[in-house]
Amino acid sequence: MLERMGFAPLVFKTLEDWRPDFEAALTKREGEEAARAILEATRAKVEGMIASVPDPGVLATPMRLFTIAGMLYVALYLALAARGYDAARAWEVCDEATRAHFARMSRAERTLASAGMFSWPMKALSRWIARRSKEAPVGGWALDFVEGDGSFDYGTDYRRCAIRDLAIAHGAAEFAPYICLADIAGSEAFGWGLQRTETLAQGGTRCDFRFRARGETEVRVRLPVITKEG
């Protein structure tokens, strides 16, 4: 399983998996040669930040994969910002690539991302991570598990977001609120029925995820927000 790879190898394997999607979105806007150069700059940004990014660990697989996705988005943003892209324009590239990546996933991957989200093991894992994070952040994440009340299956309230912290630490604070939008694409692609009213990166006091199997995606968005330390 990819999730059981060492952190750095998994980061670069994930980058290669996403490369065709990033490259297609970039080529449409910048041409093939520039797209390749931007992706090389993105890889260099990843190499520069990886040692400072905490690994949530193999046992906290969801947090680990979220952290890696955040790294890729931040690295691509930094490469694009060097070419004059602002946060909103850079997110257009990321959003297009994200939706394309989800669309070309295998049936097994899509099933895992869809049904797996509501499985007993996923809920048990989320409860366990939440308990651990009360003692200390798990790879930079701190959250509470929220039992379903009939209007949703279950939820998580994030009190600390490792992706937000990563973006701030690497000079991409203005891009952090946009990364939250990736959850919309995920919910729409996999039927998570995400309900969310706020996120830390968009100026909220928490990230209040609520999931309803095959429900409508209802996400309140607040953009732009310039995120500050603290």
C-alpha cells in the first residue's frame, strides 16, 4: 500500500501520480515547455519543504494524505507565484487538476474514497486520531470527532490544520484559504455530502466537517482571507 511507504518517497510518488493532471492544466495556460519548467520548480519547492513538514505517520493515514496534498498545492502555488500568478489564478490550475485527477482514478480507488469514508474502520480511525490529538497534534493536526445526529453520518471539527500551518510557514498564507476548496471537488466526486460552514484558513474558529453519504455538498466559502500566525 502507498500509505505504508516512508513519508518522503510517498510525497514524491504522489507528485508523480498528480503530474499528468497538473501538466495538462498548466499546458492549457502556459504551453508545454513552460508547464514542464513549472513542474520542475514545484518539485524543487517540495524538496525544500519536506524536511520541515511533520509526518502524521502510517497509522494516521488520512492526515498523512491530506498533508501531502497540501504540500503539493503549496509547492505549485509558489512556483506559479514566481511567474506572477495570484492565489485565485493559481487555484484555478489546482482545481482543474484536482477534478481531472479524481475523474481518472480507478474503480477501486473511487470505491475506497466513496464507501470507505463512511465505513466503520474510517470512523474508528477518526475517533482514535481525535483522542491522540488531544494529547498532542498528530503531524500538526488537532481535531474532535463528532457523532452523527441524523442530519449527518459523522463529522470532525479541526482545531488545528497542518495545511494552513504549512502554507503560512512557507510564505503562502494568501493561498491557504483556497486549498480548502479542494474538499468541494472531493465531496462532489465521491458522494461525501460534505456540509461545512467555516474553516480555520478562511477565518473561522474551526473547520466543521459534516458528512452525509450521497448527500448534497453544501460548503460556505469565504475568500479571500489573508491568514496570520496565531
